[in-house]
Amino acid sequence: MWYAIITQDVENSLEGRKTHRAAHLERLQDLVEQGRLLIAGPHPAVDTEDPGEAGFTGSLIVADFDSLEAAQAWAEADPYTVGGVTARLKVKPYKNVLP
């Protein structure tokens, strides 16, 4: 089943994101290779594709997991979470309807 992982960053998270980005992307790439990633990306802090030094406020990941508990455990082990970038984390079942 699909699960939405919705995170809210700590204030001024840009440096932490830069520090942990490669490891974070590696875990997402593993999901891609397994055919389990629907979508993933950050929420820019300002209304532009490249927020520069304004950074990001959190992220959205929608991926396939065997259970809510498995999705939660994956999210809690993410480098952004472990590395202190994530202030709040919510994992919810997701039903893809469109397109």
C-alpha cells in the first residue's frame, strides 16, 4: 500500500539538509530501484523552484510499504530525521486516484 510521509523541518534546516542530502537521496534511490517510490520532494520555503538560502520547510514522500509500521520505521530511520533536520513527522496511508 502507498503511504505519505510528510515532514516539517526545524528552523534554518538548509545546512543540515546539505549535510545529510546524499544519504537521504540514496535511500530514496533504493525505493526507486525497487519500484516503490511514487513521488518525493521538498517544500520550498518561498514560492520558487530554487529557494536558494531560504531553503525548505519539509518534504513529501509517497512510497509503497507493507504496513503503516514499516513506513513509519523507514521514515524514522531517514538521515534527515536521524540527523535532526526533521522537527515533525507524519505517516499516513495514501490512495492514489489520479492521474
